[in-house]
Amino acid sequence: SAAEKGGHEYFMLKEIEEQPEALANTLRGHFESGRIILDEQRISDQDLRDVDKVFVVACGSAYHSGLVAKYAIEHWTRLPVEVELASEFRYRDPVLDRDTLVVAVSQSGETADTLEAVRHAREQKARVLAVCNTNGAQIPRESDAVLYTHAGPEIGVASTKAFLAQIAANYLVGLALAQARGTKYPDEVAREFAELEAMPAAVQKVLSTVDQVRDLGRRIADSKAVLFLGRHVGFPVALEGALKLKELAYMHAEGFAAGELKHGPIALIEEGLPVVVVMPSPKGRAVLHSKLVSNISEIQARGARTIVIAEEGDETVRPFADELIEVPAVPTLLQPLVSTVPLQVLAAEIARTRGYDVDKPRNLAKSVTVE
Ligand code: G6P
């Protein structure tokens, strides 16, 4: 009923709007007496200090949350982080031992490939930490430690609030490692946590773009394809934006690292093709920002219809944006939490306009329990 959907036509829009709460609930209780604390933990502080490599294994959107986390965890801990599709992980003989931490990210906690990856990692004596949205699911049950995302039940098949919560939880894992290993001072850990705690309010602000993005979605709903470009943490956001569009609107969509444009994707640009560009902050990553501005001018000159997600007040990008969607200024590593939101809304609205069931896309299941 409409009431269950919070007055919306579909659950996904309700779940998109629940993202500030999902983030706040995921962070709650994880910083006490100046320390990051995880949930159930059968990995000692000494084990965390001994970790010499991190793997994140997951599928779908959860995998994209891992790609985002790699930037933060490597930066904070100086540990190498590999992010791997769970379906590839155990078939290629990954190098694992007791000093490897494997972070298994899964909303449902039941995804077959992720579960098998967990089992493989434990057989190889690696320590496994589950990031999961479902209490008592199989993946947390078989892991050494658990950090629950508290996004609440997610009905829409395409992940939204669980994805944002996964990013926040992965960041808590990074901070817990940095704390145990001493690669960040306690006051730095406290400051990073405070920045995370400011994100529910920032995401709430992004929700004020929903009407603008839905209107845009209706206008580009008959496109053949949409491309997504990003750099740094904006790259996994581009991949997630493309995945959402494939899942919901059955449209050909690809995400690219903007730096790869000249190595192929630019050949795809043709008159009227919508290209969504996820801009970094002009202040935070000025070099990347100016490179992306020149990418946008290049694709616009070749006829692309540029849709630009940029920090509010970013004037340099304005002349190259056929559509400008402004998101609040936040620290670079936290940008995915705001820049993903318009891409979720865009995919949902394109799907709705094309007459598809936004909550139950064809051929997809919420939880894929067979390989
Ligand atoms: C399915 C869902 C996706 C989800 C993926 C991984 O494909 O449709 O939204 O990202 O599974 O699910 P998990 O429960 O492991 O996070």
C-alpha cells in the first residue's frame, strides 16, 4: 500500500529518503570513550595489529562499497587493500594467511558467492569480518567478527540505503584498524568519526535535489544508453550509478574512470548521449577537478549531453554542464555518500517513466542464494 511506502509509488524512493537515518543508525554506538568499537569480535587487538593485507569480497552494490572503502582504508592504515568480486575470489587461489583480514560485505548475509568466499578464506586461516545488514544471517554466523549495518529492512531489489550504510561500516572497519595499528592518532580517529557523524545531515540536504533529478530522469528516459564518469572515489560511484540504471531501467549503462576516456570510452560519445560526471571537490582534489573539467569540455564538444554532479558553489564546471546537480561540500573520502544519491533517484525515475516495476526489476532477486 501507499502507506507502507511512506506515501511513495515505490519502496525504493522511500528507502532513498531513509538514507540519513540508515547512516545515523549504522554509526550509533561505535565510538565510545574515544575508541571505535565493532560488534561481535573474535579477533583480538593483537590480531588486528598483525594484519598485513586486507581483502574486501562482495557482489553487486556491496562490491562497489568495497571499491570506495579501498581509498579510505589504504589512506588511513597504509595496508594494501584488494577488492574482489566474491564470485572470482576463491577460484583464483588468492594469497591468504592468518595475517590477512577478509571483509565480507553483504546486505542479506546470504549471498552464495560471498558465503563461499568466507569459507575459503577461513580454510586458509585468514580472519574474516562480516559487514552485514541482517541479524544472524549465515555470513556473520560463519565469520570471526561482525559489524552490522543498521539500514533496516530493504525491500527494493536494487540496493540503496544498505549501500550507503555499507560504505559507513567499511569506514568504521578502516578506523578500527588504524586505531589498533596506531597509524592514526586517537584525536584523528575521533575527527574522522565526527566527519562521518555529520553525513546524515549532508545526505538529508541532497534529498532536496530529488524533484530536479526526477524531472531530468523523465527527460532522458528514452535514451539508448547512459555513460557515467568519475575519478578517485567518484569512480566507484560511477560504477554504482551505471549498475542502478541497468538493474532498474534495462538500459545500457557503463561506468568509467574518467582518466580512461581517451583509451576507449570517448569513441562512444555521440550527439545527445547523456554522460553523467561525478565531480570531485574543487577544493579537496583541485588537480583531479581540473582534469575532469577538461574531460567534460571534450565530451561536450563531441555532442554529449553532460549531467554533472558537483559540489555546490563549483562555478568552474557550470559552463560545461547541460544539467547541474549540486551536492553539499563534504570531505573527499565521504563524497560517495552524497553523490550516489542523485544517481539512485535518476535510475528509479527513468525506470518508472519507461513503465517498469522499480522495486522488482525483471530477472533479479534481492538475495542471490545460488551460484
Ligand atoms: C543482488 C541485489 C543487489 C545486491 C547484491 C549483493 O544482486 O539485487 O542489490 O547488491 O545482490 O547482495 P548482498 O545481500 O550480498 O549485499
